[in-house]
Amino acid sequence: MDRRERARAERGALIVRTARELAEADGWDAVTTRRLSEAVEYSQPVLYGHFKNMQAIVTAVALDGMVELAAVLRSAREAGGIRGLAEAYLGYAEEHPATYAAIFTRRTDLVFGAAESPEILKITFGELAAAVEPYANGDVETLTEVFWSALHGQAALNQEARLRPAQRTDRIEQLVKLVTG
Amino acid sequence: MDRRERARAERGALIVRTARELAEADGWDAVTTRRLSEAVEYSQPVLYGHFKNMQAIVTAVALDGMVELAAVLRSAREAGGIRGLAEAYLGYAEEHPATYAAIFTRRTDLVFGAAESPEILKITFGELAAAVEPYANGDVETLTEVFWSALHGQAALNQEARLRPAQRTDRIEQLVKLVTG
DNA sequence: ATCCCGATGCTAGCACTGCTAGACAATCTA
DNA sequence: TAGATTGTCTAGCAGTGCTAGCATCGGGAT
């Protein structure tokens, strides 16, 4: 039956959604197999019928987040160019810290360079590249990496309260100015 | 007796040194209280006579690393200006990934903004500021934060193999060019 | 309608984690 | 030498990720 198939897929999505909610609410350390299985109202082994291990669940959250992030960046860039994109990127990292951490700071199974699940990664990278391209007079790809790293650095250091909160917009502004010249 | 005091201090240093070695060899996940206590040839409770918990040991490694990093940045800046400093910063992160992670990517007790243990943090930040200062026509501190974030972003994304390895020096070069104009 | 079998879900448990109480031994003080 | 203090260990607790093995339920064949 494919009703079963649908029910199964729905449950898989429920697991991912719940894991993400738990993580955003109490941090990834609070997302244990026991708490998660209790939250979805199934026993622990059910989780392993859907995902190889806990790491795979985090990866699933990361992929969902990546899709979201790509969409956010796209519309922000179309509306506000590189400045809008930079603001949107850091905004996303602040609004969904656990999801952002799943994508970028926690160790994941996601292989970035290879041809495994790179489609959404390429799309996101493409958004960054499109924002940077008008200001690159040489190697667009490398400048994109530099710009992306700069954004990620601000997101990461921001999240651990290592940068002065009041200067948040100033930092974005300065970074954009550096790139646009 | 202060012979005891010295022996005790030496043992504390041994714990930190060993934790760091274990982390650099096999990653922080492999640094458990049991493995660490076995490596220093004491039982687990001894660790807790020196440190409040495992987190405090990581913090101690981070502080040691921060002192090292400050010294590295200083001599690199004096010899090679901002370009030398950038190269040295990323070099340190690559050569001591676990130590760098203890300082910046793992969650630590280190409060950065407050007046608790900020001396070495201020010194390191000062090195970055000194490197950036000649090229800042406005707010040095904010530009330093932007530059630092950009370096940290490259270090972090580099460590997780998310940037093309071959373009490593190109990225440093581009970043330096952005700042120096 | 009944039997069977595969899928689905659970209980219980393993080896590991950080951390600690309480017993024992070694050392210094008087 | 007796007492106190310091140091160290064994044993154990609660919690972790993960899995073997047993129930139970539903759909298809006879």
C-alpha cells in the first residue's frame, strides 16, 4: 500500500520537524534519542527505522534549513542586492541558531565538494556568487568564498556573543563596503 | 609545604597538556574523563580535584592556546604586516585544529566582553587591531571585528573542508586586498 | 472466515559518558 | 607515637546512543 508509504514519509518529516523544534528551543544538547522519541510519541527504535543514527537526523535538519536559507537569500538579493543578502544571511543565523549550527558548525555527514547531495549547496553558493559578481573584477568564485567566510565568521562569533551587539549593522555595512569598494 | 603546591600545579599542567594532545590526536570527542585520567595515570576523581568539570579543562586548553596565538600573531605582524598576520592566523588554526576549536568553536565558559579573564583576549584583539589600523579611515574597532570574523570564517569553513583547498592563499590574498584597498 | 507471514512497534539491555560518595592510605603536626 | 589532614582509589549513579529479540497487528491467500 502507498497509504503506508505516505504515513511513513509523514512520520519521517515529523521526526525532523520535532528535532528541529527541540534544538531551537533548548539547544542540540537537549536533543537526545529518548527526549526526541518521547516528543514524537514513538519509542527510540522507531527513529532508527527512519534514520541511520542521530547524526543523520541532524543532517536532515541541516538540509531542510539549507533549502530555507537559499530561498531567503534569493528574495533578499533580488530586493536588496548584496547588502540585502548580507543582512538576510545574518538574520537567518540569528533567528534559527540551532538550524544554522546544524548546517555549518556541527559536524555533519554532508560532503560539500563531492557530487552526493550538493544540489542545494550549489544553489545557495550560487546566490552568494550572484550577489558578489557585479563587484568582482577577477575570480568570482574565490571572492564568493571570501565573502561567504566573512559572513559565516560574523554569524559564528555573533552567536557566541564575541562581538559587540550594538555594532551589528555597522559590521555588515563595513563588510559590504569592502566588497563593493 | 610549597613542594606540594608545586607538585599540584605541575599535575594540573600535565592534565591540560595531555587533554590537548589527546584532542589534537583524535579530536575532542575522544577526550573523555576515563581516557584522560588513564593517560595521566591518575583516577578520574583527581581530575575533579583540579577542575570543576570537563568543560573547565577545555577552557584551560583554550586559554593556553590563546596565549600561543597572541604570540604568533605578534611576531607575524611585526615581520609581515597584515598579510603576515592573516597567514599566521589561518596557519595556527590549521596546525592546531583542536586547540583552535577549543578557543572558538566549542562552547566555553570564557566570557569575552566581561572583565573576568579578558586580558589575553584583549591582547589578541589588539594584535588584530594593530594590523588593521593603518587601513582604517574610520572605526578601527569595528573594522577589526569584521576582519577577525572574516579570518575566523575562513578557518572554520576550511576545517570542515567546505572551501576549495587549492585556493587557500588566493582567499587570504583577496581578503587582505579588500582591507588594504 | 481462517490461517499465515511480513511489517511495525515495543521492552529491555549493552557499552559508554560525566560526575561523585565514601572508604582507604599516606603524609604532616604535635 | 597519636591525631588530623591530605591525597587517591573503587564503586556506583543517572544519562547517552544504539540494538537484539519479542509481541502484535494488518493484508493477502486459501
